[in-house]
Amino acid sequence: MRAVVKRGQRLELDEIVEPTPDKGQALVRTLRCGICGSDLHALHHMDKMVAERAGGTPRPLPDMVMGHEFCAEILDYGPDTPHRLKPGTRVVSVPVTNSSKGYHPVGYSPSAPGGFAECMLLDERLLLEVPNGLSDDLAALTEPFAVGAHAVARAALEPGSASLVIGCGPVGLAIIAALKIAGKGPVIAADFSPRRRAEAERMGADVVVDPAVDGPHRKWTDYGVPATEAEAHIARMAGKMHARPIVFECVGVPGMVQRIIEDCPPGAQIVVAGVCMEPDSFRPSMAITKQLNLEFVYGYTPDEFAATLREIAEGTVDAGRIITGTVDLGGVPQAFDDLSDPENHVKIMVDPTIA
């Protein structure tokens, strides 16, 4: 079968052996797969990160097929598998699969090829049927929007909490959508890209800020949030209370957490959703004196994944607006390059069915 293979820091279209389903697995045909920001990071940093964890020097990992935001069609099942859904059913799934060799993250393990291929293996127990009428594109957005739902669920939001979303790529946009679905606000969104600021506004952000022109943290005072510990102390002495401010970090580059610690209001919670794959550092003393809370979030629960699919199907969230392009398998390497410029695209979908 055709697949886009990660070899070191290169992506190459190649022919690989079609996988054979094991017990408990379903063989599926990939209909659509989104390119995630984490895929971009993984292409250039995953080998180094894995080597550092192992205490060794960077070296290329075995060939791997990425892609974990997908919609697929059931083709067959492995032995002793319940066949809960009939072949031909369109499905989405939490991107984890099991086999006799254990569990593996789909798209991030050489043992579990992902959606940048014509076929994949998925855990039969995790399959969710795509509702009738929902397009392959929208179904494949379940995964990234579930990431946003999980980040919001883990945030210590109080009635009236103002939220600042830093970085309006797909993860930031999904968080904005989840905040609005939950009835939380006001929501401030910040990004250097005009295109992404426009998308944030369309997704429901109440205030959109260009950090090159105006510091996003200056907006807190508009919602009664003290900007300094001294102001917070005076407010408490006067009996004035404010809801905890929340900052969602959705950039994932070194130095961003420290910058937020320096600039955010005292007592804030920083929810780190951006996946930084390089070493980073921050000054604990600054976080301590401002009494900040750092919450690191990743992925989602199966229930959050299922609820997100339902919300997209019901039109509660206008997820499709973030799709800005579609490519075949041969176009994946160029799509990775194009996504490095936020003015080019927000989300590119891969259609492996295009010959």
C-alpha cells in the first residue's frame, strides 16, 4: 500500500506492506487525515527527544508513518474480534491500537502506522461510528477538537473567569470553541498571524490581539483582573473579588511558559497545551511569588472524544472552517512546509483515496 514514511527528518512517499489485523484489531481504509502541529514538531525533534530520554545521542528512529487525526472505513477484522460494526462503516477512533506486542499510539510508533497511509490498524473497542451525513473531513476533526475540550475541562474555570488563549493554530482555535460551547468567557485570543486572528474571531473570541501591537496581558484590567500582586492585595482589602484568570498556552516553543509567568496576573492558572519537544526552563520563584498554578494537559478521555464527535455532528461547533487545504499522499511533504507559514494554512487534510 502507499504511505508517507518518516525517515529521520524526511517524509517520503513509498510502498509498504499492508498491515494484517491481530486479535482485537480492525483493518481500516483511511478516508481523511489531518496534519497536526505535533506532527510538524515530531518530524524535526522526535528523534532527539527519544534519544535524550534514553540517555543517548540523537539517532534516527525506525521508519514511521504519522497521522492521528482521521476518519476511516472498516475493511476487515482480526481473529477472535467481535465485529461490532460491519465492514463499510465509517469510523473515528482514539488513536491507540493494541496487538500481541502491546499498546501503541497510532501515528507515533513504528509498530502502529497512522493515517498518512492507505490502511491502518485500530483497536476495535475504541471505534466510533460516524453519524450519517457527517463528512469525512468533519469527522477527522474530532481528534483535534477533543484536545481543546480536554484542555478546557482541566482548567480551573470559575463563573466569570476571563481566559487568554495564546496561539490561534488548530489547538488554540479548538480551545476557543470549547470555551464558547461551555458558555465560558470572556475569551481573549492572541496571535501574530492576521489569518489566525481572523479565525479566532470567527470561532467566537470576544477580543483578538496582535502581540506585535498590543500586549495581550494588558486586557486583563478590562475585566477587573488586578495586573500585579499589589493591586490584587488592595482589591482583597477592599473586599473586591475576581474570578481566577486562565491562560491557555498553545504555542509549544521554548521560553513561552516563562514569558507567560512574567506577564500574567497573580493567582492565574496557566494551562499548557502547546507541545514543546525541546528542553525548556522557567523561574520557579516568579511563579511562587505570584502564586500561579501550572496545569499541563495532553490528549483527552474517550468520553471527551465521543462528546466532541457528537458536537461536530450536531453543528454545535463550526469545525470545518479551520480546513484550508487538501492534498493527496504525494502532497504531504509540501503540506508540512506550507504549514510552517501561518498565513498559508490553518489545517491541511490528507486524502489517501486520491490516486
